[in-house]
Amino acid sequence: MKLTQYTDYGLRTLIYLTTLPPDTLSNVGDVAARYAISRNHLVKVVNQLTRLGYICSVRGKGGGIRLAKKPTEITLGAVIRALEGNLQAVECHAPRCKLVEHCALQQTLANAMDAFLQVMDGYTLADITQNKPELVQLLTLPP
């Protein structure tokens, strides 16, 4: 299973926000700089994470973003499902495949996807950020 760049950026943003002290605000530009990724692309991801309730956005001077939930309440499976959208491994109908009515490939891949997501449901943001000191060090911008 290969995740889209969109989901990758979403997970990276959540990981970064987890490394911050509680109630500390950051901003999209800061997150983008720390990962050396496109700020414009990240804005779209952060907007969706905000709509989904994973990130709290504070407007105005001194505003920014922070986690809206505890890291223990955010499962990787839920985030992946929300950000990925279409999780079908193959498109059997565009163009229509001659085998579609008698092929077991699509169902087999769907079963594999379900198994992948079930494993991801077993992990929270807290689980993958247990090495917080190392993450903080890696995400610190050079002076």
C-alpha cells in the first residue's frame, strides 16, 4: 500500500504537532520549513485536518495550529481513511476490464487493504511519537 503525498504530509503534520508542548501553536509555514515541503500544498492538507477535527486552527495575530485531540485519541487508520479518499487498489471500470465479472483480484486487494487499515487502527499518534526527544531534535531548524 502506497500512501499519497497528501496523506504523508497530513501524518507528518500531526507528528510535528505532537512534538510541541501542550497548547503551543505552530503555523503551516513552520511545519513546511521543518520538513522542506511545499507550503501551498500543506495548506490544503491542514485545512482538511482542521475540518476533520484533528487540528485546531486559531485565527488572528498570535494564531496558529495545534492538535485538537490527544495523540492517544488519533488512530492512524482513521487519518489514512479520511485523507486518502479512494482506497481501491485497482480501477476495474476505467476503462472497463474484460475480467471484471469473474476476477477475484479486486476482492483480494480489498481484503489486503482492510487488513492494512485494521493494523493501522491499532496504532495511535502517541504510539508513533514515543521517541519524542529524538523527533524534536530532528525537527529543530538550524539557526
